[in-house]
Amino acid sequence: MKDPEILRSIRAMAEEERRLRDSLTTPGTDGAAERERLGRLERELDQCWDLLRQRRARAEFGQDPDEARTRSQSVVEGYRS
């Protein structure tokens, strides 16, 4: 994926994340499926941001950004903020 495609994916996932969070505040809903999807979505978003950062870093240092690869969720989740 190229940067514009990654950014479109991030925007779409962020919008879905907002909708899910809003639905979780609705009284009378169980929310189990929404919480599960929200967790998956958060991990996928982290992967997309990581890929975008990799691509930008590679380009900045004269390397081919297309060689950046999506890292596993366990790797990305292990990063410290």
C-alpha cells in the first residue's frame, strides 16, 4: 500500500472507531460485539500507523518505502509510547 491508501484506511477505521464508541454509550445495549470489534480495530489502526511511519522513515533516509512491511499485532502492541 502507498501512503494515500494507508491514510484512507486510517480515516475509515477512525470513523468506524468513533461510531463504535458512540454506540457503546447508548443505554440498553449489550455492546459485547462492539467492544470486540473495537479491540480488533484499535490493533489494526496501530498496524496502519506503524506501516505509515516505516514508509516515511525509509523515504527520509533514501530507502525504498515500498519495502516496508506490516508488522504483526504482537510486535506493534509491544512498542512503548
